[in-house]
Amino acid sequence: MELVAIDIETANHRLSSICQLGVVTFVDGRAPAPWETLVNPEDYFHPLNVSIHGINEDAVRDAPKFPDVFTRLHDMLAQRIVVSHTPFDRVAVGRAAEKYGLPPVACKWLDSAKVARRAWREFAHAGYGLANVAQKLGITFQHHVAVEDARVAGEIVLRAIAETGTRLEDWLVRVGQPISLDRGRAQAPRAGNPDGPLSGEVVVFTGELSIPRPEAEAIAANAGCTVAKSVTKATTLLVVGDQDIRKLAGHKRSKKHRRAEALAAEGQRIRILAERDFRTLVDIENAT
């Protein structure tokens, strides 16, 4: 059995701004040759991202650019089952390829967060972040180091296979099914679709969106997100209008944006995402 796990770190809120890549190939449960590289994103570094992963402009000054590592990355991923924890890494690879006019990688993506939510009831609707799942499963690692995060994502899938007896190929199907296959069991009421791919995320929108705000909120709710009006300690995702994202370098942020950054700096698990990336994320997830 072979699977490949990947994780990326980004320089700023744009998912195309990859500054570190980590890829771990598992063959029969072993990972003989992990690969990690810094990447010069040819983009600015946001202080919040730097505070999370510790990578800055100086660290990547002489690092290869994404096109320089793409051939090796493509060869490692193509025609394989590729694991990432949540779909953000998948979208990031696609965004970076699009940025440089490179072809998409033809592989089968498997979200280890979706696997965890179906393999263990305690992660079904909350607590399925990489660090929490790793802690509960007794997996030690250095968080926000790409190759380490990739290894954990792969190990989560291997643990799920061992504990449930569901084969790797069958997990590709299972993650597209409702979390609970027991149709007679009542679901707790939720603001978002409980079987949506982003169930458990609490999203807030800010800035000028390309579509009406109610439409964006409906899309988010259909994908499983609980939609909130203000940023709180429950918020896990802030979606920023693309026009506002372009103004981030040295310009004023919205009150919601500043609040999200402050909470993230305090250690809250909250991701800030451009609207275009969010729409791509939801489109990909709903298609799988």
C-alpha cells in the first residue's frame, strides 16, 4: 500500500504564496525518504504567518521558486493517492500552479480531517484539527513544519485504516458519504449542513465580496459552515474580499480582520482566506 502526504506553509493570506513544502511517501506504513524544501513565493510575508511558522523573507531569499520544484513535486504526487489535512493544501498547490501557468497535478486527493471525522466519533463535528487529532492518537510532532505536518496527516489515515478495517481505496469513497451512516439517528441541529465538507468551521465574511453577502453566506452554510456576523473566539475562518486582500501590504484592515489577527496571535486556530480561494475550496469540496 502506498500513499503520499503533503503539507504547505504560506507567506501570507493568499494560498498561492507557498514558502515551504513537505512531502512524505508511505510505503507499507513506512516513510523512508521525506522531502521538504523552502520556496521563494515571490510575494510578501505577513507577520501573522511568520509568527506561526517562523519563515521570513531572509529564509527564502536563495530558495527555489515554485516552478523550480514543480517537476519533482509533480513526479511525487502524480497518479497517486495524496493526503492532506483539510483541503487548504490542495487548493494551495493548484493556486501556485495556476500562478505560474503550470499544469494541474493529476492525482486522487484524500482529506485526513474527513477521515478522522468518520473514523472516530469524538472528531465527527469538532476537534479534528491536526494538532488535536495527533494528541488524541498519541502522535508527537513539531507543528507548522511542513514535513512534520505531512507525516502526521499520513499517519492519521494509516491509523484509521488499521482501526476501522476500511481500505485506503475505500476511504476515497467513504469521505464523500455522510459522517454518520446511521440514518435513523437524529442529528443535532446546526447552523450549517452537518454533512457538508466544512462542517465544524465557523466563518465570518469581511470586505467587498464579488457576490452578494447573503449568497456567500448560503454557499458557506451549504458547505457546512456556521455563518457568524462578528469575529469571536469561536471563529475558525475569516473570508476577506479579494479587493481587500490586494490592499493588505501596508494598508488598513477591517475591524474584523484586525480582531482575527489578534486572536490568531493569541493562539486561536483561525485561518484568514481570500474570497477567491474560499470559493475554489468550496467548489472542489462539493465536487468530491
